[in-house]
Amino acid sequence: MARRLRSEDVRAALAELFVRRGPPAHIRSDNGSEFIAKAVQDWLGRIGVKTLYITPGSPWENGYCESFNGSLRDELLDGEIFYTLVEARVLIEAWRRHYNTIRPHSSLGYRPPAPETATPPLVPSGSASLHLRPPMASEAPMH
């Protein structure tokens, strides 16, 4: 199972976002190999998306990313122990969906960033920090 992002993973995720929302003028990222790979750079250049990189050692240059990382850490990672990679994927995906479609964000007037994609209410999973949708709950390993 994959434990890191590859440039192909980045391109696939970005392509899906671009199809849904259109390509942005710029993408801001760190200098990770998956973002600075020649294949990613060439692909972004062909579709007219420019790249902006955070200066190494300066994570504060991207407040959105730092805010997200803090929320992920505080709301999920500090309260969970992942026993398998599958369990981590399921719980992180459930948190991501909640974060984007249900959780209120103060910077957006206490609305979620993507309410148009909201799905039916979540069913409690037994975890103190997460709720899983019924189809995902059946995939979650018990421990």
C-alpha cells in the first residue's frame, strides 16, 4: 500500500478537481518532490496553470494549508490511533468529507466550504472524533 504521494497521484487528484471546478490560475504548494516533478510541471504548463512554491522552511507562507494541517491534527490525528493503513484511509476520508461538507468554517460565515456536495447526515461510528456513512462503516476494521 502507498505511504506517500507520487507525481501521478498529484496529477490524478488535480485533474479530478479541475474537471469539477475548472483549473485555477495558480497552485501554491511546498517543494515536495510530488509537486516539483517535471511531469507535473509539464502537465500544469500545458493546461495554463502557473505554480507558486513556498520558500523552504517557511510554512507560514500558506495560511490555508497551515490552518488545514492544524485542524486535521487537532480534530483527527491527536485523537486516533491507526492500526492499519486501510483504517487510516477510511477515517481520514470520513474526516475530509465532514470537514468539506458539514463542518462550519468561521472564515466562510460558519458555512462548510462545499455544502453543495453535502450528503445525508452521518451515522455515529463509535469513534469520539468521527462519524462514518453506513457504506464506509462496513469497511472499517474493528479493534
